[in-house]
Amino acid sequence: MELKNLIDEFIEIYGEGEYRKFFSPGRVNLIGEHIDYNGGYVFPCALEYGTYAIVRERQDNILNLASTNFDLKVTSNIDNIEYLEEDDWGNYAKGIVKIMKDKGYNVGGLDILVSGNIPNGAGLSSSASLELLVAVIVNEIFNNGEIDRVELVKIGQNCENNFVGVNCGIMDQFAIGMGKEKKGILLDCNTLQYKYADVNLKEYTLVIMNSNKRRALNESKYNERRAECEEALSILKKYKNIENLCDLSTEDFVELQHFIENETVRKRAKHAVFENDRVKESFEYLNKGKVEAFGELLTQSHNSLRDLYEVTGKELDTIVAESLKVEGCIGSRMTGAGFGGCAIALVLTSKVEEFTDIVKKNYTELIGYAPDFYFSGIGDGTHEMI
């Protein structure tokens, strides 16, 4: 929806008067999958897709929420916010306001209309986009923009974990809140130390490919992988002074791996250690403009997630394999938790149309339904629009 139409709809719902405009991006993780809980790095970036909001301050304590994406409208009193299942998407916004109020920050009544163009169910993090959107709105309107940005990121995660009840890590909120145009973020999820990398893809385009297999990384598989990694860690700790698997270098792992007798557990640990190495190499390659070398690491990452960590599934394996067959594609991998959702590919910009046609045709023939493709540059984090 165009911004002008969104403003018109806001006035239709809430009446004439002053308003302010905000934007919050979605995110994608370039590389570094299933290693955040092993003490590893992630390497996400903010996208140009995202969530827009038109906002007006009220003179009472009423929070009004409406969206062009859902029919449901939500009204709440900021003095008495509680999680209500029937409020659905509105709980993400309500939770942010409640947590900020509970922390002693200034809050007040608001009329908000949001509109998102993040493809639904693609795993590009629409919930974290909405959380940071509302956090920045409250910061700018009631707190003169003085709340530290990393604090807003933590409030976003707090909302999702403790108000909505989803046990997510901090990567999504961090990438969305801290994103910068044409920059990737090398983030240590444990310490929240971070560095920016230039992501100049030169003559290549980042293509996001939605397998349209809904993500089904059920909790039991996720918990199983975590338990296997913890088992590997407890064995290797006897031979090396480490806190996390990703404290090991690849050389350390090669030297010590024979102590892990269970082959499955050994494979899980190997993925964690080598994936962490790939993330650090990716950071170096992109800062030096070595896009082709970065592309090779994407493919290595997918192969590891397929063969060692076993979280890909038929649909993601198919879309990656078909991508790599097309001339002009220099790397491809699943992104996100796995078992469905999205993959990314680096494709020569001049070949993108041909690439999507071929991959769509071949994937549809093999899987029985079509994938979707999105093209996005790397954008700024959540901000007020002038």
C-alpha cells in the first residue's frame, strides 16, 4: 500500500489532524544458522520490506490499533494491558507498551495504523518488525528519542518471550532495530557485541526464495538438536577449556572429534564449529568485496545444514539444488530454522529474470506447487520517516 493511501485510510479511521510516519524493516540472516545457542555468531541484515505506521498521539490513555493486513482492530487502556488471545497481532504492540511502562519509560495514548509488505509466513520476521516499530514510536513521541537503541531491541525480545510467549533469540529484533543500509551485522548473541560489514554485492542481487512449505521446525526437533550439541559440549569440555562449542576453532574440533563416539552428536557439533568459521570468513570476504567467495560459503552452509545438522527437508534442498544449476547463481542456502520457509541465492542481476523462471518451473515440477521470489536491498533499521 502506498504511503498516501495509508495516510488517507488513517484519516478515515481516526479523523483529521496531525500524524507522524514510521517504518520498521524485516530481516534475513545471511549466514550462521543454528549456532546462536552454541555461542556462535549470526550475520543478519535489515531488508527494504517491512512495516509502515501512521501514528497520532492521544490526550488520554487509550491505545487504538488497526492494520491494513487484518480486519481485526484492537483497543486497550495502557493502564490495564493484558495478553488476550482474541487480540491476535495486537498483542505484539500492546506488549511493547506495557513493558516500556513497567520499566518506567513515558507512555501515552496512541492511534496507530500499520501496514506491512513482509510476505506472510516467509520467515522474514514480521513480528519483530512490529515490536521495534512500536518501541521506536513510543521512544520518539514520549521519550524524545532518548532510550538507547539496544535497550529497545531487548524490550522487543522481552515482549516476544514473556508477553506473547514465543521463545525466540535476540537476532531478529537486533537486525531490525540496528540495521543499516548496505550493511550486514556480525553479532555475538551472547554478549551483544557487534560489528558492521559492507555488503556491496556488486553485479549480484540477493534473491529470497520462499519454498512455500510452511516452516515446521517443531519444538521436539529443535530441542533434540540443542540436546545433541550440549552432549557434545559436555564431552569436549573434559579435553578443552571451553564454555560453548563455538569457542573451538575448526583445528581444535578436528583434533578432538574422535572423543565424541556417537556419530550423530559428532555431526551436530561439527556443523556448529564450521558454520561459525564460515560466518567470520563471510564478514571478511564481504568487507573486501569478495562476493564470489561469499557465495561459495553460502552453499557450504546449506550442505552442512543438510548433511550434518539435518534441518533442511525436501523443499529447501530442491530449491537450493535447482538454484545452483542456473547460470549466474554463485551461491544458495536455506535461511532460518529450516524444514520449510525461505532460502537465499546470489544471482547475477542481469540473469535474475531467467533465474526465477527456471527455478520456478523446475521446483513446481518436482514439488507440486510454486515458490515465490522476493528481491530486496539491505535497508535501514526502524526509524521515523521525514
